[in-house]
Amino acid sequence: MPGCFRLGWQHGLLDEVYKARDVGVNSFVLFPKVPDALKSPTGVEAYNDNGLVPRTIRLLKDKFPDIIVYTDVALDPYSSDGHDGIVREDGVILNDETVYQLCKQAVSQARAGADVVSPSDMMDGRVGAIRSALDAEGFNDVSIMSYTAKYASSFYGPFREALDSNPRFGDKKTYQMNPANYREALLETAADEAEGADILLVKPGLPYLDIIRLLRDNSALPIAAYQVSGEYSMIKAGGALNMIDEEKVMMESLMCLRRAGADVILTYFARQAAAVLCGMGSAAK
């Protein structure tokens, strides 16, 4: 992923946030790279209050108290199996046992100061369970951005390679959505709304503009789109080979996500695109 790096939580991260704020970016999503020694079948490191993500949240909130911190709620960074949930011996993902862990993870992140927790695991019932767990601990004002329509996509490859987070066996098709199925997005939208989600997210972004529009037309909640690593890397590669104008294609792709109905866009182009919008051009590359 050209231009994207794994950042040290005490050093590189702060510099990146400072540069992003300088061009108007004020919301940040944290994705951890956890040492293998801390991974386990049940992902207990996910709710360690002194783990990488809670420490990072506290540091960011101390240095930049006005920023909005989004977190990822899922077990795959902490699982020795590389899956978003706990895996039974026969390979079945244990939904309810996973949700129990996710609730503890979300509360730990909220306790550290997260503004928005974002369950990306695609387990059934996790939004309602997380909302109840947060409220029970007094975190009524912490929002939930649910990965409502997360597809089992091939566009995630560069991210998984960067974080070495590919499943150790099998794939994620039993809990992520079939790319050919758009109707399921409506079912997930209704469920997440009923369970208390504050934002509904579609992932990937550009190949799923129809799903973004589908959610926009069927929900009054804010809609988010995640322009994933494969989308980003293809634009970067095309630009590097002088096959496309990287800056123009970057801005057009983001505009298309917005046109389809996205109120929020998660993108690895955030700082670069913000620099273009504020007239600094390629200075943020």
C-alpha cells in the first residue's frame, strides 16, 4: 500500500495525526498490528485495558482532545486463527461466544476514550449486545458505526498483507456477505437500525455504489463507505505507471462515493485528498 505505513503508537502516529489535522482531517480510525505472541484462539488481548489500542486512544485524546477516534471491534487482529470470531474445532465460527468477547472489547475501547466503536466482525446480534454493554457501563454517548454490509471481497488483499491478518485456514464467506447478494443488505440494515446502530457502513466502496444507494434510500441514518485497500492500491499503481492521473481519479472516486449517498468516507487517501481540497495539491502525498 504505497504511502501507508504501520506507525509506532508513540511516535509515527502522532506525527501523522498532526499532518492530517493540518489539512482539516479530524477523524481517525485505528487498526492494530498485534504481535503473534499476544494472539490466542479467543482473542483475549482484544479487551486488555493496557493493550495497544487503549494505550493509543489515551495518547491521542491527551495530545489532540478534539479529534474523533473510531475503533475497530473484531477479533481477527487478536486471533491466532485470523478469523473475526472464535473458531470451533470443526471450523464453525461461534457467533454468541464471539459477541460476548466483542462486548468486552468495545467497553475497553470506550473506557480508554473512543468516540465511535465500529464492529466489523459481521456476527449476528452484535450491535444490540454492544449497545447494551456500553450503556450498562455508562457509555451512553459512545456511538456505534456498524459494518452493516461487509462483503466477502477480494479487494481487501493489500490490507491483509500489510497487517499479516489473512485467516490461517478457510475464508470469511460464512459470516461476510456474498458479493452477488444485494437483498441481504436490506435485512442487515433493518437489524442494525433496530439494535441501535448510529452509522451504517458499506464495505468495499466503489464496486458497491448500488449498495450505498440502497442503504441511503432505505434508512435515515448516516451512511458510511469504506474505500478499501484494493481500491486505493489500484489507483496508486495506475498513477505510478502513468496509466491514469492519480489525483484526478482519486478525487473522482471519492466524489462517486459521496454521490451514491455516503455521508462518511473511510479512505487511505484522506490526507492526500484533504490537501487537494484545501489547495495544497500533492503536498500531502
